[in-house]
Amino acid sequence: MKNAVNQRLGNKGRRRNKAFDETHAELIDIAVRLISQKGMNALSLTEVAREAGVNRTTVYYHFDSREALIDAVREWSSRQITTAFASVNSSVERIRYLARFVLEKPEVIAMWTEDFLAPGDIAERYPAWAGLVEGIGARLRGKPETAGIDPDVYGTLLLTWAMIGPRVYCNSVCPDLPIDEAVERITRSQLRMLQLHGVVPG
């Protein structure tokens, strides 16, 4: 009997945790959408509550300030970048995913870029940095013509291009190009450059 009661209490706790996690994720998704559509200045806890169809108390239960919500959005965007570079995806999938993400969520990327430009340890802002540079270094050392390239510099160029390059290309170089075609051009060109350097298999 006692075990049955404990099991019911445990199930209720898991349901509550699941509901909390789902609401938490939904509020972050709404914040990302608002930032992407209207810019950072449009983000407020009141607006997020309105879009979510909940009261402000619910939002404050998850985020005690606007700054806390912005920090959560930063963490969310960091996970998206990490996902893009995950080894489980093919090189084409990684490049295409990241190019589209940058083009469709420019305000989120701008916020993340601002963090990178500020003084501090990149490992704290992008936990996958060490693994990325290690993999790049191993591949660069594998070819005589690229063995002298500093992997930290190459990683910096790669990350900078990934966050800024697609926007420069679409906003200033080919502003009339449909986004789908732009993504495919970017994907093909970047993939070929990385293949030439031996960073990804040719």
C-alpha cells in the first residue's frame, strides 16, 4: 500500500516537472520569436505572457526578470549552434541548418555575436569550442599545405563566418535572392572550401 502511494506521488511529481519544463520551453520559444520578429527592444515579460496566454505571475515563476529571460534565450541559441556542429549530422546538414538559422533569427544571432565580441572566455559562451578546435587542428595537420594554419584562428574565422557571413551575403551581396536559394549557395560554397582545406571529407 505504501509503495502504491509513493508511486502515485512520484507520478504526480513527474507530471508537474514535465508541465514546468514544457511551459519553460514554450516561454523561451515565444521570446525567441518576439526577438526575431520585432527586435530585442520589443521583448518584455508582459508581452511574453500575453503571447503565451498566461498571467505575468506564471512568467515570473520561470524568469524573475527580463534579463533572466534573455540569458535563457542566449543559452537556447548556444544549444542551436552546438547542435549544428554536432558530429551526428552530415557536413551538408550542419552548414545548411546553421545558415538558415542565422538568416531566420538575425536578432538572436546579433545578441549572441555581441557576447562573443565582449571580453571573456569563449569556452563559457560556447562550451563546444575546445572540441571544435581540436577536430579542426587534427584535420589541418593532416595536409602539408594546411599544417601551418593555427586551429584557433581557423575556428574563429569559421565561427565568425557562420554567424555573420550568411547575413552579409543576403543583405548586401545578393539582397534579392530567395532565402532557399541563398541557403543552398552558401551551403555548396562553404562545403567546398572546407573540403579543399581538408576540414571535412572531400
